[in-house]
Amino acid sequence: MAARNVTEEEITARAQKLADEQGPGWEAVLAAERVGKDTAALRYWRQLAVKELEAEDVTVLEVEADAPKTIGLE
């Protein structure tokens, strides 16, 4: 099974969550972007979000691959 594609909405939502929990807050990141102050901050939080989302996919795929195959239990 191939990894699923992560949507822009998922990336943005995770980046917002991470910035709010671990950083200056999402609004501060966006405010800096609006005035052209710090494009690196937004890029950092989005890249971190992508890494986390991809890591979660790998974990789910590994669990699915390791799950016993059952037939006729529906």
C-alpha cells in the first residue's frame, strides 16, 4: 500500500497546531508573513507539519501491514 497524499488543509492545520503549541503562535507567524518580515517561519512550521503527517502515515501503514489477516469475520 502506498502512502496517502497529505492535503494542503491538513498541512496548514498541523502547522497551526504546532506553532500554537511550540512556537510563537500561528497568528504571530501569519502577522510576520503579512508584513514580509519572516517567510522562513511559515516555511519551517509547514515543513515540520509535513514531517509529522508523513511519520504518522508510516506508522499507520506499518500497523496495517503487521495486522493479522482475517477472513470471514464480517
